[in-house]
Amino acid sequence: MAPKSFWKGYLKLSLVTCPVAMSPATSESEKVRFHTLNNKTNNRVVSQYVDAESGKPVAEDDEVKGYQRGENDYVLLEDDELEAVGLESTRTIDIDMFVDADSIGWIWYDKPHYLLPDDPVGEEAFSVIRDAMEATGKVGISRLVLYRRERAVMLEPKGKGIVLWTLRYGDEVRDTGDYFEKIGDAKADPQLTKLVGELIEERTKPWNPKMAGDPVQERLLDIIASKKKGRKKAAKTKAKPQDSGGNVINIMDALRKSIGSSNGKRGRA
């Protein structure tokens, strides 16, 4: 069953408007979460803002946002000043431009959301916008207030619906040149490249969501289940040291051994 939508509003392209609903495409509700407790009383511990100098608790009404411009020197901003710089409408996704679908690098993608029509009457308008983007190979760019901040968003047609991605802010993405330019210009040996290609082919499998499983979560659930049944604490297991490959001198020999090892495992399977 699909979860309830956490946002409702309108999708707009020029004079075409339709009501839409949006839900996060990912969920963390299944993750193991812990509360911090007082070990003496077994009561939960709550966090509280305190004055950094006096150590006394600060009432919520006395909390204010401040931008630091020097040591112990802050520019204070009121809530109404912060709200004034936001979008006038937080409930309309107004698509004001389009770009080629493959022109936005994956590094700009932040959080995905599923966008769908929220009214049978507006479904035709939604479908027209979706299908037109699909036919032209374009994605829509808009701005929207989500998670208390105004964000650039990208709308990508996906099957019968649209995936809305929040995009990272410009100052969040670091320039690859600052890092990759340090790498030398040496060309790879064609023979080595061919062997690595063979190794890649041998280890290629169809994508399965289980490949992105969380083994730590599984072990935590086992521990919790054991404690529920009153079992003793499980003994700590030491991880086996892995060969770093530091002794390998000849890359060609290492690749041939790797391919031979893969063939052997496949034969046994």
C-alpha cells in the first residue's frame, strides 16, 4: 500500500494547471533506531538548549537565529525576516524552464519524490506534461519550498508518474577539477584494459535491491531478538584481515589470477 502523501499542491506549466500529491520515494522507517536512556532510572533523556556561557536553559521564545560575522558578534534575524525571502507560494510547482534530461549530473541529485495527479479531472493535464517531457527528452526545472527551505527541483517523467528530485545547492557541489586534475595523464595499457574488461564481464550480474542491503542492520536485529529471548550477550567476532594486495608487483599476473579465480568459482557453482 502506498504511504499517504506528505505534500499536496499544484503542478503548473504556463496556463496548464493540475492538482498533484507528492510522497518521498525513499523511506528510513525500517531502520533500527535507539533512544538515549538514563542507565540508573531507565527513563529517556531529552535534549535542551542551554546558554553557552551561563549554562542555564534557554526558553523557546528566547531562541533567535544569528549569523556570525566575528568573534562573539552576530547579526540577528527574526522569523518574519527569514520568511520574507522565501517563495510567495509554497504549494505550486511552476515549471519555468526545461533542460536536456542527460545534462544534469547525478551528483546534483539530492532526494527523490513521487509526484502523481491528485484529482481525476486533472489527470489529463498531468499526463500531457509528463508525456511531452518524455517525447522531447527534457526534464523540468522549478523551485519549491520543501523541508523548510526553498530548493531547485527537477521533474523527470517515470512510467505513469513523475519523479521530483530536490537538487543540491550550487555551493554544496565541489568542482571535480580541484581533485581529478592531480591525477596523471598516463594512458592505460590496452592489454590490461582488455583483461579488466573480461573481469568486469565475468562479475556482471542483474541489479537486485539486495545488493544494497544493510548487514549492520541485520546483525543489530539479531542482537535485539536475542535480548528479547533473554540470551546472553553474543561474543564479539573479530574481522578477518583482508589482503591489501600490497605484495602484487605485476598487474598483468594479478589480473590473470583474478580471472582464473572467477572461472574456478563459476565452475564450482
